[in-house]
Amino acid sequence: MKVFIQQEFKEVQKAIADEEEKALHLVDIQEAMATAHVAEILADVQSHMERLMTQMAQAKEQLDTSNESAEPKEEVMKTDPDGERKTWTTNHSHFANELKKLNYLLKTTQLVS
């Protein structure tokens, strides 16, 4: 009877060890699947980020172009050599830059004089 109980106990221990091994193998498989899934998601995120960066660069370029064309313009009346009065459209920023240059020239010539 003692031998029979020992054999049954060994069989139960073996069954428990087999189940533990199966459970560990299942956990390994689940971890591998989770890792692969995360890698796939990261690749999708990277791709999406690259597309967004490209779109942002294009939008910035369009905005810069739009800002340049939307700069305020100034109309200036001038008389041409034939005596006719004509309206000229001037970009404010260009006009402002020219004024800055003239001011700089005036200051430098005053320093030299």
C-alpha cells in the first residue's frame, strides 16, 4: 500500500511539473506575441509621425508663402516723366527695409563727416 501511494504521489508530482511547464511555455508565447504587437504598433506610430512631419513641413511652407503674399502693401502716387500721375504698390516690409538702409547710411556718413 505504501508503494502504491508513493507511485501515485510521483505521478501527481509529474503531472504538476508538466502543467507548470505548459503554463510557462504559454506565458513565453504570450510575451512573444505582446512584444511583436508592440513592435508593430511602434512601427505604425513611426510611419504616422513621419507623415505628420512631412505634412507639417508642407503646411509651414504654405504658411510662409501665404504670409509673404499677405504682407501689407502701400500705394504711392508718383508722377512719371510724361507728367502722368500713377499709383505704385509697395510692399511695407520692403519699404521699411529701404528706410533702415537709408537711416544707416545717414548715421554712418554723419560719423565720417
